[in-house]
Amino acid sequence: MEELQLLGVALGFATLAGLNLYLTVFVTGLAIQQKWITDLAPQYQQLDVLAHPVILVISGVLFVLQFFADKVPWVDSLSDAVHTVIKPIGGAFLALHVLGETDPALEVVAALLAGGVTTLVHSAKAGTRLIANHSPEPFSNIGLSLAEDATVIGGLALLYHNPVLALAIFALGLAAIIYLAPKLWRAVKVHFWLIWKKLLTPAADDADATLASQLSPDVHMAFHDVNLLGEKIAWTVPCIIDTARKVPRNTFGYLVATIEDPTTLWFIAKRRWRVVTEEIDLQTYKVVHEPKFLSEQVVLYSLERKPKYVFLFSRAQTALVKKLVAQLQEGLAAAPEPAPTLAA
């Protein structure tokens, strides 16, 4: 049981360091220095160095600086980028001090595992913050920052009172992060792409905005397989799908419209070894262009049907998006009204 408690404390400190390293060090050191932890358990005896006044002052000052930085959009992401190197080292340091003197080979393994856990948690935190920065209002950043600080304080209290329960909770949390990692990675990749395009790609003029009529070769055959009637492509444009029914969110692909059927739209994407497609019946749908902070969005919505579809374009494609929306609206306006359904 003692080994399990030791593992729980070591994993707990590595996990909490990924959320807020300075708060973890400061609260632990302050609790030891103020004798809030009056009887140091074996797993805390090696951490009494954190109660040194110099360490308390430095960790406290750094926490205050990070406390305010974490609540400002984009400043928090810059801080996360800097701490990508610092936090894994701090997490490994805390875990090794919990374990105390062990075999050198075990120390290396423990340091690598603890650093990996801290990196995993920090990456999830940084990715979530980057997504929250898509909306430049500060309230989501403030809420996330306060929730992270509360989690650290609550986690430290749980570590002291019940290390085994803390081990189970932290293990479940890490499993959830691993499970959600592909979705988070896709979202982060999309946001980095949108930021890159916003900062470094000049906006195209209306005269230069043209809708292509040929698909990329890697998805041309996929469209040929689903285009059973052999309809000719009217236009196609690369984009990112943000909301759909069959295709995962934040997938790069192509919107495709055909000449023969202006009320049908296709989204086609190649994902690793397979191709995903979604056919969208536009009847009863409305088309809206919504400019956002990082992206231009084309939204398809209907009061009668679900789901709502959202497609993302870079801010440099404003003219192209306007032409795309005009094409969709023109096609829908020219299409005949759907026949009413007769009651049985």
C-alpha cells in the first residue's frame, strides 16, 4: 500500500505540474513551511526543500505573473509555448523527490515517465487555450485559468488525504486526455493553420478569387465513386469542415458542387488510408457568410432539418467565400421548390 501511495503522489505532482507548475510548488512548500501538514508522510519528506524561503518567494512571484498572463488571450498561448520546456523538467523534479533515493536506472525511467505525463497534461491545456483564443473575448480564458488553479489546489489536498484515490482519478484523467488527443490535435492543427494564414497570407482581390473546376487528384477518384450519375463538377474549393454528421470535425477537404444538381453539395476528404464523403441536400437550407476573428465561415442551417454545417476558410479567402456564398444562393434560388409531402 505504501508503494501505491508513493506512486499516487509522484503521478499526482507530475500531473498537476502540467496544469500549473508554480502553484503546485508554492502551495506544497507553503503547506510544509506553515506546518499545515503537521506530520509529513514518507512521500512528502523529500519535498521539504520546497519550504525554503527562496523557493517560496520565487515560485510565488512566478505564479502571480502566470496568474495574470493566463487570463489574457494569446498571452496565455505565448506563456504555454515557453513552459513547454520548463514544465516537464519541473514535473520530473517533483516526482523524483517524492520517490527519494532509488536505483539510478529507476530514476531515469521515473524522470522520463513523469516528464511525459507533465508534457501530456500541458499539451492538452495549451491546446484547449489555443482553441479558446479563437474567440478573443477574455471570459473563457479567465474561466479556464481559474478552473485550472482550483484543480491544482483540490488535487494537492486529495493527494495528502487519499493518495490512492488521487492515483485513480489522475489515471482516469490521463486516459481521457489520451482518448481525446486526436480530436484536440486536429483542432490545434486547424487553429495553427488559420493563424498562419491570417498573419502571413495577403488577402486576394475580388478579381483574383476564382472557384476551381478540377478536384485534387487524391480525391478525384473518390468523388467519381460516389458520383453515380456522372454529374460534371461546377466548382470545387478546399476548406475545413467544423460541424457535420458523418465527417469528423476539423477535417481538411473539398466542397464540390455539380452543374446538373445545384441543390446538392458534397464534402470530400482524404484521412490517412481512407476517404470520407458527405452528401448535403441543400433544400430548405439557408446559406450565411459569418466573418470570425481567425476565419471566414460558411454556415448552412435549416429550421426544418439537422444538422447545421459549418465550413472554415482562412481570412485571406474573404473574396473567394463571398463568391462561393453567391453561387450557392443563386443555385438555391433557381432550384424548383420541393414537392409537398402528402399526408397519409
